[in-house]
Amino acid sequence: MTDSAETPVEVTPPVLDLGYARLDLDRAGRTGDPEVVYGAGKSAAQVVELVGRLHDAHPDRTVLATRLSDEAIDAVRRDIPSAEVDDVARACTVGEATTTQGLVTVVSAGTSDAQVAREAALTARVFGAGVDVVNDVGVAGLHRVLTVRERIDAADCLIVVAGMEGALPSVVGGLTGVPLVAVPTSVGYGASFGGLAALLGMLNSCAPGVTVVNIDNGFGAGVFAARVARNAR
């Protein structure tokens, strides 16, 4: 006979309505990865609350917030002492690091691409891949790419970040058969049109197998590459 006085099991709702945002708490169950806070356009207080709520919902996972303003970075440092802030990527993480599977190698053309490259690397780590970072190997000094070919070939997925004319992914794609996602950045002089020249160059790559994300989208590239690397292992 069933005891009608049994304590009901509390079920976490799939969506947490905060008024200004509706947090998707079921995303990890659907996709394997929890929701990420996109900080642009959000107040510092909203970023702090969203990060805290996600951490409460997923205490066993790393919470990531990207594109943080100076005010949000200051608030996270003040109000969430356990948070780790990456000032270059303008992002923060809270919670235990995820066990990694596979290897993502982030290859950037120049130091001016550092913010996007760091966002991509941090995202790939949070989404469960090991990460290697190769900086400043743009095509203006082509020999630099050749010196890191072993590191490129060792990856399960590559993220290649470049501005200007966006040629580096084509060069790397011609040297290896490792899956590659290219990230155009808004770095460049006037006729680069805020990264449009790099984007079009990458979309028209002669090298086969080059996948392209939107301008400055290190986050999107990091998620894609981590999932490729995890499944490769």
C-alpha cells in the first residue's frame, strides 16, 4: 500500500524565469552542455545573478560568462570570490573544471587577435576539451607555421583565428587533414571592413574542409571544436 504522506520529490523547472531573462536549466540534459551567459548588454548585477543561478543549477560543471564589460568584471571579482576572470578574453568561469577529452589547438595569426583566440581557447576548455595554443604565426612570416606542424597535426580539431585578409586558415588547411574551424576577426585597416574581408576570404578558401564561424565568434568556434574533439576520443 502506497503511503500518501510521502514527501514529494522536488523537480527543478526546465526554465527559470528571472523577469529580465529565462535561464535554460535543461540545456545540459538536451545537448550535454549547460547554458552560457553572454554578457554584452547585461548589467553587472544581472551577470552576477545569472552566473550564480547557473552555478547553483549545475554545481558539478563549469559556468562560463563571455563578453563582459569592465563593470561586470569588477562585480564578478567582488561578489563571486571563487570566479576566475580572464581579462584578455573578457570572460569568467565559476566551478570545477570539466574532465577533458580530445585536444583542440587554437592557432592565431597575430597578437591583435588575442581576445578572440583566448575566448575560443577558454570556451573549448569549459566545453570539455584539452587545449593547446599557438600564437603569432600569421602568413606575413610563413615559416612560423611550418615550425609548429607537429602541434597542428596532434590536434583532434583546429581553431584558426585571423584578421586582415584571413589567409591563415587556408594555409593551415593545406598542411593538415585535421578538422578546422576558421574565425575571422575585426582586426585590420580600413578596407578590411571590420572583419568582412577576412570572413569572405575564409568562406572562399581553396583548402578543402575549412568551416567558418562569424566575425570575432571565438565562443562559437570553441564550442564546435570541443564537441568535435570530444567525439573524436
